Amino acid sequence: MNLSFKYDRQKDVECLLQVGPGGHNSPYPTPEYKLLVTEVGDSPNEDSTNQFIDKYLKEKNFDISEYTLKYQDDFDEISEEFQKRAEKIFKVSIKDDVTAYLTVNRRLPYNLKENYFFVCVGKETQRRSVMHELWHFYTWHKYGQVELKKLGFNKYNDIKESLTVLLNVVYADLLLEGLKDEGYPQHQKLRGYILKCWHENSDIDDVWQKAVNFL
């Protein structure tokens, strides 16, 4: 798998308009979407959102090209080791190239069919976010097609979001100091249980099945 960081204004606009108002795991609008609505009204369209992004980037003094290179260089340092450990755990590999699109939005969706996800511009590093999203990709390639049908969207979503707690132990040495994958409030009990199961038996199939039985 090769991960490339890119910026696409249309993707940025779509991200802000489509998931800025709310998402499945967090129904509240993002700060950026709130600001957008404050400035352009309750029904922002592509044109007004595009103008908002221009203004936002200028006011924040965010150089998109600079951040794109920064994130690329930072993750390239650990990419090989990240994939090595993930493949050992899930016993699957991701053959397709994946794209990480920069966005001004703080809610970061991903697209498994088109192999891309989003990272929020402005932070010094995106290691945690990238690991989090790619963990979803590995989870999907390992379990998604079968388990989604079996469990339904809600249960599958709860487990795959909670499973990212393992990043904190599997990649403790690669996450920069102070960075942790915290997860959503509604998943904290399941995340704690998954962590306990992992410490007892570091086998992803065993952990997955126990998580299924836990729900």
C-alpha cells in the first residue's frame, strides 16, 4: 500500500457540506461548519463553501502545500513499520494505493470503495489520524464484507470504532508523545473490554468475537 497526501478543493467542499452538520458517531456540527453557517447562512452551497474555505485558510495562514509535504514526510517515516504490524495482526494486506485528502473540517470520513480518507489541516502531525483511518481499512479487509451483513451497521460500527483502542498499545512507540486514540464517549466500555481481551490473548479473531458477544 502506498499512502499519498493530497489536497482537492472539491473534496474539501464535499467533506464540509456532507459531514460538517453531523455524523453517525457524533451528531453535532463541527466548529468549522458552525462558522460556515454563521458567515453564509443556514443553507451553504458549493460556491459559498468554496469562498469560506479560501477565507479560512488565509485567516489561519495555512499553506496547503507545506502541510501536504509535512504530513507525507512524517508518515513516510513509519509507514513500513505500521503496515508490517497491521498485516501481522490482521493477516491481510492492502494492495491498492490510498489517498489522504486534507480538509479544513474536523470530522473526517473515509471511502472504502475509492480508497481515500481525510485529515484535518493545521496540526503538526497526522500520525494518529492516519493510523486510525487505516485501521478501519484493515478491519474492513479482514471482517467487513462478512461481519457487516451478519451484525448490521450499528454493531459493526461500534466494534470497528472501538477496535482503534489497540493503536495505543500496538503503536505506542510510533505515536508521538502525548498522542492517543481516544475514541467516542459511547464506545468507552467496549474499548476497555477490547483492551482487556487483547492483553489476555493478542489474537485479533479472538478479540473480535469477544467484542461481538459483548454487545
